[in-house]
Amino acid sequence: MKRRLTAKEYIILASMLFGMFFGAGNLVFPVSMGQQAGANLWPAIAGFCLTGVGIPLLGIAAMGISRSEGLFDMCLRIGRPYAYFFTMLLYLSIGPLFAIPRTATVSFSVGIQPVIHAGNVSLALCVFSALFFAAVLFFSLRPSGIMTWIGKMLNPLFLAFLAVLAVTALMNPMSPISSAVPTGKYVEMSFFQGFLEGYNTLDAVASLVFGIILVNSVRSLGIHDPKAISASTLLSGILSTLLMAAIYCILTVLGAQSQSVVGISSDGGAALYEIGSHYFGTFGGVLLGLIVTFACLKTAIGLITSCATAFVEIFPNSLSYRAYAILFCLFSFGIANFGLSRIIELSLPALMFLYPLTITLILLCLFGHLFDYDRRVFVCVTVFTFVPALFDFINALPAGTKAILHGDAVIAVAQHLPLFSIGMGWVIPAIVGLALGLGLRAAGKK
């Protein structure tokens, strides 16, 4: 039986994983953060990499170390009803509700919208998203070739196009970083704001979605021993996340360098377009469009594949993989036509709810061997995290929706939680839940 992978196989796996992780959001959010953080970019990068790189790596490691067969298996340690609830919510959020439609709208907003007439935007978005999801469906219906599609083809093309822009900009900076003035919360809380900005990448959530694809890919290469699978997934994850961290640093620097010349753009996509146009003129827009489209295409393929596979496994007597893939592509196509700004507005509350529960689940599975994966610890931590995560969800709702739900009264209570003002009100309750769970385990109570 094969015990270890070759260096080439590790590189292919790492490339595949990076390709699925690194989508358009991973491109545009660091650039936007760089423009806003200015000279305070390094603390912001540290916070951003913690949620955008560190926690996703821990998610992959947790799945391998706990020997889980996927997100549902990890959640079963809390309880079967919760496993169904959280798995479906997470997959729908990372899939057809928010993340998959965003891949098409970001590609369109950056690569197509700047060169068409304002009156034709809706029609152009409809046509573009139809073609985009037709390509996604083509590759997704052939999941056995995902290492070839993403690891060997799309990802190298994406990195080549991105390298041209990055090397040119770094060798000829638009302005010194020291001249970029920090704005907003980046003036005094650069690290914590970067930490929250990393939520937008969706990568911590995605690690629980893509982890099973990585595990299955390792098995397809002839590795079947559980310890060997765990070691292989961890090393592949380290290689891919190191590359992600390097690109995040470069993109944040490019954003900070551009602030003094183009100001603070409306979003990271617009900032990237300005940077590309500055160095390459019209060709810069074409180059940027190719970079973003390849980034989004490979991520969408990974998400459709993961979501369809998960729903087949969770509901084995329902639809086939092919039917789920077609359904999710059609649904994502419909949501994409609401536009990028609306999707981002609706996704933020969901992320503020999902991330605390995702982080605690990852940490519990990662260190569960220290308390024998005792269910009481899992339940206590999750319950104590759930309530403040719900407060964060309400706090992030649009003003009109919050008013209808009388959210201000809830927030008035939630503000008494330590760290709530910086979006981390769940941390202390989670620690209290951990202490309670460990105490119940030590006392031996059933």
C-alpha cells in the first residue's frame, strides 16, 4: 500500500486546493483593505491572514486529525439535528446563496461592466452569467477530473496573469506606502479590522467544504492509511495557504501604494481596475478581466462540486449528483442577476453568524483528542457561541430589516458583552462554554 505522495503530487494537490480557495473575493478584499489601511497595512495584513489563511489551514488540519469524512461528520459530535442544520446552512451560504453567485458578479463587475454602456448592464450581466455558469457546469459534471481542471490548467493560467500585474506594480510603485493615510477603523484598530475583513474571503467556511475534496483526492492517489491521509492533507494545506498569504501581502501592498494616486475606490474590484489601467492602459483592463475570470471560474467549479457531493451524501435518496449540480448552477445564475452590491449586503449577516460557529468547531475538532472528543464539551461551546453569533447576525442586518425585527433592543443587550463592539463578542462566551464542558466531563455527569 502506498505510504506517501511524491513532490509532484503534493504540488498538484496544493495547486488544486489553492485554486478552489482563491476566488475573486480573495483578490478584491486585500486591495481594498490596503487602500483603507494605508501606512497601517501590516497589522491589518496580520489580522486578515489569521482569518483568511490561518483558520482555513486549521480547518483542513482538523478534518484530517479528527479523521472526519466531511463537515456533517464533524458536526455529528454535537448532535444529528445540529449537523443537518449547520451543514445545510453552511453549504447553502458558501454555495448557491452567496459565494457562487458572487463569482459571476465580481467577474462581470471588474472585467466587463467598465467597458459597456450603463443602460446595457442588466442584459450584459444576464448573458455573461449564463455563459459563466455554462462553463462551470461543464467542468462540474466531470468531478473526477477536478485535479486536472483546476490544479493543472486553470490555476497556473490565473497565477501567470496575476504575476504579470504584481511584478510590474511592485517594481514600479505608484507611490510610497508611507504617504498613504489610514482611514476609518484602520486608524486605531487595524489588526481587528483586518481580522473581520478576512471573513469576507469565506475561506474558513470553505475549508470545511473543500476539505473532503482534498481528502478524496489524496485517496485517489493511492493513500488509504488514516495517518498518512492526515499528514498528506496537512502538508498540501500548508503549501497552498503559504501561497495565499504571499499573494494577500502583495495585493494589500498594491492597494496601499495606489491610495495617493487614485484615492480610495468604491471597492477592491474598482481599485484593481485602476491599478491595471495605470500600468497597462486598455490592455490592463483586459488583463485584469482574465485574472478575475479565471479566479472566479475555478472557485465556482470547486464550490458546485463540493455542494453537489455533500447533498448527495446527506440526502442519499433524493437527487443525483448531476441533478444537484444543474440545480445549483441554475439557482446561482438567478441570484447573480441581483448584482454584486446586493449579494454582499445580504451575505455579511450570514458570515457574522457562521464564522464564530465555524471557528469553534474547527478548534474543537483540532484539539478534541485532549478531551477524547467528549460530546459535552462540543455542545457547551457551541451553545455558548450560538447566542452571541446570533447577536452579530442581527447587528449586521440592513437598517430596515433590523428595525422590523426590533434589532436595536437586542443590540442594546448584546453591547454588554466584552469585545462585541469589534465584532468578537462570541469569544468570552465560547471560553465559558469550554470551561463548563470540561467541568462536566471532569465531574463525570451524564
